[in-house]
Amino acid sequence: VFNIGIPGFDHRQFIWKVWWRRIDAGTIVVVYDPLSEDFDPIWNFEDTPKGIVNANSWTLVTYKKLPAFNGIQQTKISYTSQMNLSGHVPAKVINVLLPSRLMYLDRMRIQFDKSLDIDSSRRDAFVTSIRGYNGRYLDEEEAQIKDSLASLDKFDQLPMKKKVKTLSPLATSTIGREPKTHIAWGKSEIIVRASLEQVLAFMWHFDSRARRKESDLEKTVVETK
């Protein structure tokens, strides 16, 4: 019995016969077939309660196995449904109700979310790949690294530096600048309970799930080498 959320409408009762079948090694289907009021007496169904209206819906859910992603198994779910609410319901109302019914898939995705596992597996693979790595860098890259390290030393030598309040007490942040200039430098530090390689992997995976924020409009990695 469901409260369909339409003012003035009684609650609706849905009764299905449900079965599942494996179509092949990578596909399973589940069918929800509506039952009429001619129920088998052995089921011992009670009469429809007062204030409840019998409705019906048919649903097919298909589960299809996909290739594993970073060692995590994946399944694609397709949900198809048709509903008869046993009443004169405007189409625009159905268009409002149907998306919430289809949000069933969203809840399932959240229930089986493996984002942390996928990110962790990806970081572990990265750490393994750089173990013992001593790469050769282009002259341009060497110059950029050298200039960046020099900038760090220059910040430490700034005559005007001030610590600022951070959102977390675990981090420290400092702003510095040269006298009579409007260009400020910022530096933050924190201690992370992880290895050098693990921390690098977290920062390197710019597009990881763990680094997504509500303010992100678009994040794209154009090229990796």
C-alpha cells in the first residue's frame, strides 16, 4: 500500500507476482507482474481495506554484468515500468510522480557505492607503478621544478608573514608579501598519516571521486604521460 502523494486521492494497493531468471551468464531479469483480484484461496489475502484503492503496475528490471573497473565488479541496471493508478490522474501529475519512482535506481547506486574502494585501488596501482621510478625530465620541466623550489625558499624569506585562521585546526596557513605590494603569497601545511607515494597518488588523481566538490562545474584531464 502506497501513499501516492496526490491530494484528495486514497492510498493505492499494488499486488504483484515476482520472479527472476538468468538469461545468460551476464544477464538476469526480474519481472513484477500485477495480479487481479482472483487470488488463490491458499494465499489467504484479506479484502481490500476501506479507503484503499487497488491499482496495478508492471515492471521489468534487467541486470547486466559489465567489465570490472579497477578490480571492482560492475552491473548495469535497466528499470522499465508501466503504472495504472485506477483513476483519472492528469498526465502532468504522472510526470511528476514517475521520476521519484525511477529514483529507485539512484538509491541502489548509493547503497552499493564503491567510490572509496575504486579510488583506493587506483592509488595502490599508481604507488606500485612509481616504485623505484627515476625518470628523465625535459629541460623545461627541470626549470619549472627548480623555479618552484626557489619560490618556496623566497616565501620563507618574506619580511611580512602572518598566520591566518583555518577551517580545520589540523592545518596551518600563512600569508606573506613584500612591503608596499599588493601581491600576496599563501602557504599551508598539514601532517597526513600516509606515505609519500600515497599522498602523491591522491594529489595526482585530479579527477578522482574523493576530490569532487559541489562547486566543481567541470574537471577534465586533457593528457597524461
